[in-house]
Amino acid sequence: MSSTTGNSPATTETPPGGPLDRKVLLIAGVVVLGAIMSILDVTIVAVAQNTFQQEFGTDAAGAAWTMTGYTLALAAVIPLSSWAVARFGARNVYLTSLVLFTIGSALCAMASSIGMLVAFRVIQGLGGGLLMPVGMMILTKAAGPDRVGSVMAVLGIPMLLGPIAGPILGGLLIETASWHWVFLINVPVGIVAFVYSWIILRDKEETSRPSIDIVGLMLLSPGLALFLYGISTSAEEGTFIAAKVLVPAAVGLVLILAFIAHALRSKAPLLDLRLFRNRTLSISVIAMTLFMIAFFGAALLYPQYFIGIRGESTLSAGLLLAPQGIGAMLTMPIAGRLTDKMGPGKFVLGGLVLIALGVGTFTFLAADSSYWLLCGALFVQGMGMGMTMMPIMSAALATLKTEQVPDGSTLVNVVQQTASSIGTAIISVLLASNLAAHAESKLAIASNAAPEQYDKLVAAGQAPAEVPAQWLDWGASAFAGAFVVSAVLIVVTFVPAFFLPRKRVATAESVPVLMH
């Protein structure tokens, strides 16, 4: 262990970085292309679940493995990103990830069975899991610590717009072409991204031959995969107390805890958890975890409400979410630049107020709530997200030294993936529980979201030809109750956010950060 000593020079702050120059913007284009493919793919495939059931003759659980397999592959490969960059160089790892993701996409489009599709989704996930953390390393290194806020604003574009643009694009592709194009669209984008990356990422990199932490790898990768599998299965089971949920989640949690104990003792762990000795990083990670759980949980509800309760098409539901993306695009670049100069604390607190107002509006949902009100709430919420997510991430990375950025980026992405899965699971189970209070509300949602299945129930005499308005009201109340949990989590996020720096975050050169 080493740290700064008492003989170190007095702490001085370097001037905040200026705007991103042309070279950094070109590199940002590389990273954003890769991130767009990876993030959009998740939401587009979510839209295609019913189509997969029909095309491959499987049930909802079988189709859900196209999501679960991808998520498990992500969880298994993300912890390797820091070691892979040190061993092979960020450029080589990034290019390899693009190739894997693009080949996986092409194979998915050629799948002739649900089993083949799931297997090819795993290949996609192995590539997609490295795109975001390695891209973040590349861009953070190119911009420097003084411009991390601006960098995070660039990366935030696909992260915030993915859940919004995905349903629109997915609905459009399925309605106008076929399910194959859900994956085929990645092929030309992947080829362009590869060529572009090959040309732009030319800087020579120092690589080493670090020994891989085999024990850590055997603990963390399967631990994350099992934990996320158990958590994601809760959405299918509708409860957290089923054996199918508890057993893998518990085993995964034990492996993760064992990795933590191992990493704190190891001289060269797979992921350096000693970074948590950095107070700003620790506070940022706590705030990010709470925020991600709330954000991804709520993101699950919006399209389901518009489709299931209001009877909108997938494409229309996606368009109704557009105000959220517009709001984020307005504030994100401004917040990124000003965070570099003034620190993240003020922006995060202000953003959380806007998000709380936006999500709070949805806690009063009805079956006939005004679209003007809901779209206005989404716009306000979007502005808050542009002021919140990226400043939190920039606070987490800004105080890290160059050699710590790979571990820091990997850590941030592990937290993101875990928190998003937890948020989705919590809200899914809660919504299912709320709907179970009035079984008829499920029929009301089926009449809009799955009309063919509902017609079969009508023909069998198990459902009325016309859905009573009260059933839709019950369904809307179930959604409102689920939104309450997201709103509460946003309010709780104020606690760690209050302790984020409210002046420019001093860079690693002037901050004592303990290292191994």
C-alpha cells in the first residue's frame, strides 16, 4: 500500500479543462457508436419478445432467455475489461468487442430456433459487455481528468436515449420489416464503427503482461452472473421468494462476498476495490446505485402503461417517451461542461428535484390521464436526468489517476449493470403484485398488449368482448403504486447526493487516493 505522504506539496487545483477538442470529439464518435449498438440492442430486443414467442413457438419464459442470456454474458465479461486493456491495449480490445458484437448480431438474424437465438445472444453479450467500459476508458484517458464531466455528457447520450429510442426503432422494424432486422441493423453499424475505430484509435499504447487473477475471476464473473440471473428470474416468477430466484441469487451473492474478501487481500486483484478508499468515489457509487435502480425501474413502466392501459402501439409508446429524451439532450451538455468547472453536487441535487417532480406525477396515474400532463412530466424528468446521471459518474472518475481509470470504469459498469437489473426486478415484481390485487386488470392489459391472446379468451368465454372501464382503472392504479417506489428511491438518493462535492472536483494529481 502506498499513499501521499506528509512531505507532499500543498494541494492545488489545476484550472478546469476547456471544451473537448477535435481529437477527443473524434474519439467520442467511436465510443458513442459502440455504446449506441450495445444499449439500443437491449431495448429493441425487449420489444420483440412477443414476436419471438410467435416465430419460434415458445412461451414467455423461453423468449425471455434472449434477454437473460445477453445479460449473463455481460455480467461474466465486464469484470475482465480492466485486465484485458492492460494485457492487450484498449484499441485491440475495443475492436475485438465490435467484431464479436457484429458477428453475434448477424448470427442472431439467422437463428432458426429459440435455442440458437439464445446462444447467439450470448456471443453478442460477450462483445457488448466490453464496449461500454473499454469505451469509457478510452474517452476518459483522451479527455483528461479536468474534462470528465464533458466526457460523461457525451457518453450519456446513448445511455439515456437508448430506453427511449429502442422501443421506437424496434416497433418500426418489426411492423415494417421483420424480426430479423432487430439484429441485422447492427451489422452495417458495426462495420462502420469498426472501420471508424480502426482509423481514429491510432495512439500507441503501453501494454504489459499482468497475471490474471484466476481466483477473483472464478468468484466474481459467475457470482455476478448467478446473482443477476436470480434477480431477473423474479420478474418471470412474480416473486422474490421462489427457489428459482433465491438459490442462484444467494449463491451468486456468496461468491461476490468471497471476491470482496479476496480482492482486499490480494496484491493484484481482478478489480481493485481499494478505490473505495476514495471518499468521492464511494459517495458517487452509492448515489449511482440508488439512482439506477429508480431510473431503470421506472423506465420499465412507461411503455407498459402506454401499451397495456392506453392501447397504444409499440411505436406510439416510444414516441410518447420522446419528451424525456428531448429534456435530457437540453441539459446534459450544459451540466457536463459546468460540472467540470463547478463540481457535481449542485447539479445532481437540482436534477433530483426535477426527476422527483416528473416521477411523482406518475404516482397519480389514471386510465385517462392527460397526455399533455404525462409528456410534460417526462420532459421535466428528462431535464433532471441530464443533470444527474452523468455528473454522478464524472464525480466517480474525476479523482482517479490514469492507472486507476480502467478499474474505476469497470467498477462503474458493474454497478450500472447490477443496479439496473435490481431496479427492473423490483418494479416488475411489485407491478405483478399490484395487478394480482385485481385479476381483471391483467385481462384489461392483455386486451391492449396481446389482442390475439385476448381474442382466444373471448372465444373460450373466459373474458368479455368489451373490457369494463373499471378494469383499466385498476390497472392504472397498479402502475401508480409501482411508480411510488421509484419516487421514494429518488428521494432517498438525495442523501448521498448531498455529500457530493459542490465545487470543482480536484483531479487525481491533488487528491490523496490510496492505492495498492
